[in-house]
Amino acid sequence: MTAETSQTLDRGLRVLKLLADTDHGLTVTELSNKLGVNRTVVYRLLATLEQHALVRRDLGGRARVGLGVLRLGRQVHPLVREAALPALRSLAEDIGATAHLTLVDGSDALAVAVVEPTWTDYHVAYRAGFRHPLDRGAAGRAILSARQTTDAGHPGYTLTHGELEAGASGAAAPLVGVSGVEGSVGVVMLADAVPERVGPRVLDAAREVADALR
């Protein structure tokens, strides 16, 4: 910690990060051990975060992320979308297919930015706000592949056909190395199969978006 930073705020943010990384919540004792501070400090941090609905505690006393975080999260989408648009425009124009940025929203994949090509006679209509299960479609499957990839390698691109719309094929690659953002960049096109050059191009676009978000 430097003289210009707040130790209390830093600890509060660390609490939120710890809670965000667990599905079953953490007790005061567990948080105390992870933060390296006494239980009294943790109680005060949790009480403050609860006042802002950023943390909730269940009947067993385990702390979890509160619904207030969702309200903050909704404001993140426009920022992410703005950062991704240049790479999506380039991808859509280069491939001649609808490009999209998709983020995880609960158990769904949610399209938060969509760019359609300007020069094609026809293309797949794909709208921001469209959601689908993570295990269907290239965008969601690419995200799941990143979850399953070990440190030994980096996830590549995912290809699908007809999973979300009859006659449509998709290609997507996950965003890698972006703290707090889980998503993918992809294209969807009316084709029986994705052309060979599309997968690597989508992978490059995903890297561009990831770099813009870091």
C-alpha cells in the first residue's frame, strides 16, 4: 500500500473478489484467514458492504456477493461494448459476416455488441440482447472451452453449425487474460460450413478485443 491508497477500500475490494470466486460463500473466519486480518475488521467490512447491497449473509452466516453488484455490472456492458467495436467492425467487414461480442450472464451467453457487414447482399440478423445457453452455439461453447483449458495451453476457436438457427454456422474464440470479464468474440453466417480462414481471423479479433480491455 502507498500513501495515496486506502487500506480499508483495498480490503473491501479484496473481500468482493474473494466472494466472487466462490459459489458457496465464505465465513468471517475464512475471510479473516484469507485477508490476514482479525475477525473484527472483517465484520466491519461486511457490514459496510451489506449497507450498499454488495454483500449478503445467509442464515448460516456465510457471506456472498449481493445483488448490488448486478447494478454495477450493468454499467460495465457499455464500456466493454465500446472497447470491442473497432475489432468487431474490422472482423465483420473482413469476413462478410455478422460479428458479435458475447459475455456470460448467469448460465446464459448474452450478446452485448453486434456489427453487421456493410457490403454483403445478405447476412444473419443477430441482435444485441440475444441470449442462449452456454452449451449451445459457438459463442457459448468457446467460453466453456476457456474454462476447461489448463495452464498448459490456450483455447483456440470453436465452430458450430445449426445449433441456434437452421442453416447458420458460427465461429467464436474466447477472451483470454481479461480480469473480471468472461466472454467471446465470434461471427455467424449463412453457410453449411465455416470457411477455413475464418477461425484464425476470429481468434485474432478476440485477442484484439482482449488487448483493448486490459
